[in-house]
Amino acid sequence: MIGRGRSPEVSKTCRTCDAAEARLLRRPNRRVRGDWRSVALVILMLVSIALAALAG
């Protein structure tokens, strides 16, 4: 009987945890996109430097 009284609380806690977990999962995706952009910029810079060295 005590377990039945706690089940609504547990379900609310799980919903709260799921919402918090979803927020945490969204944030790293944005950071990863930023990391990919910075990596792409570095690669482009290295390629441009290499082409400038070959041309010069």
C-alpha cells in the first residue's frame, strides 16, 4: 500500500528527470556544432596556407 502511494511521486520525478535529461542532451549538440565549425575553419585555414606556400 505504501508503494502505491509513492508511485505518483515517482512518476512526477521521472518526468522531471526526463525533462532535465532532454535539456542536457540538447546543450551538447549545440556545442558539437560549434566545434565542427571551428574544426572546419582550421582546416580551411591550413589548406589556404598550404596553397599560398605552393603558389609562392
